Amino acid sequence: MAAPRRAFGASPPRGRHRRTGGAGSVVAAWGTRALRAALWGLLAAGLHFPAFAESGRTPLPVIEKAKAGTACVEPGDVMRRKHMDYLKHQRDETVHGGVRGAKYSLKDCIDCHASAKTASVTKAETNFCVSCHSYAAVKIDCFECHSNRPRAVAQALAKGAPK
């Protein structure tokens, strides 16, 4: 006995088709209503958040300035694009080769970029690392092992002095 034609994706005999969701069907009407409701909801949400509605874009990160009188090891546009490569390379050099205190040291980055208000690069939404990484939706895992505070603050806390 031959398998039914329907099992292989062919049309049923004599051209009878059961379609749902076509123009004029109940499924299409509900789908259209749901879409309209969702679009009106998004429009209403935009009216309640004027910062987003006015610009039409996601707000850019707010970045606190580095310590005054310091210069970064690379230009800002290069660091924005390649800092993770520099830090990974430095990590490999340190772990595998024992090279410490080189040009792209995470400790030096933290010493310059820690907030004057929080003495950290990760404590508040406007802190240097958190601001950009939140904007880019990138998880920061450096500080699971490393301190997020400048060396002087970390040493003072270790000795029991207030920050």
C-alpha cells in the first residue's frame, strides 16, 4: 500500500486546502489587532520617556573623565575599539611569561579611570567601565578576580583606613 500523499508534503486530493491565517480569516484579524495594539503601546511608552522619544536613538553612555594630567597609552578611538585585545594580550604575557607592569596594565587603567566620587570603575552606572559596557551589552568579568579600585585606595582599605 502506498503512503498517503500528504505525508510527503503534496497537496491533498482534488485541490482541497485548509488554510488558516489568510486574508479575511479570524486568525489574520486577531494578528492585525495585536500588532496595532503593540505599536500603540510602543508609541505611548515613547511619549512617557521624552529623552528617548526626542532623539529617536539609544542614549550614549556618560563617561567620567580620566585623572587630570594623565595621558592614555593609545588614542581614545583606538582604545574604544581595541582595549579588550590589549588587555587579553597583556593577561597572556603576565600569566604565561611573568611580564608585569607593561604598557597595557589593567592596574594602570584603573588608577587613571576610577571615579573621584566612588573610587571605582564599576560601582555606579556612570563609572568608566560600566557606562560603556552597559551601552554595548557586554559583561565585564575582569573584576571577578581583579580589584575595581585604584591601588592607593585598595591598599588603604586593606590597612583598615576609610576611603
